[in-house]
Amino acid sequence: MNIGTFIKEKRRAVKLTQPELALKAGVGLRFIRELEQGKPTLRLDKVNQVLALFGYEVGPVPVQKKHYQP
């Protein structure tokens, strides 16, 4: 699951609209929309502002390496 989907599910679970979430997180509505749509480049500090409302923050996660076979 990507962060955008995670945020959208958490927002819906607590019955917040995108504008309400933006206001509570102290970010713009455009940022919330881009976050939920999976924009690949977003400010990490703002992502953490939103995640903090749900008790989360971005952190390192191990990635399984794909073995390259020529």
C-alpha cells in the first residue's frame, strides 16, 4: 500500500473530508489531493504533518532487492 492510499483510508475511517484534513494538518488542500493521488514528489515534512494526525511518521523500510538477470 502506498502512502496516498494509506492516508485516504485513514481519513475516510475518521470521516474527514480532504479540506478538513488539510485544515487539521496545517497543509493546503492541494497538498492533500496530490498526496492521495500518489504524486511522486512531495515534501517529507508535510507528509509527516499529515501522518502525525493518525499516529504515524515516514521511516526507513527494508526493500527486497530484485535480482537482475541479463
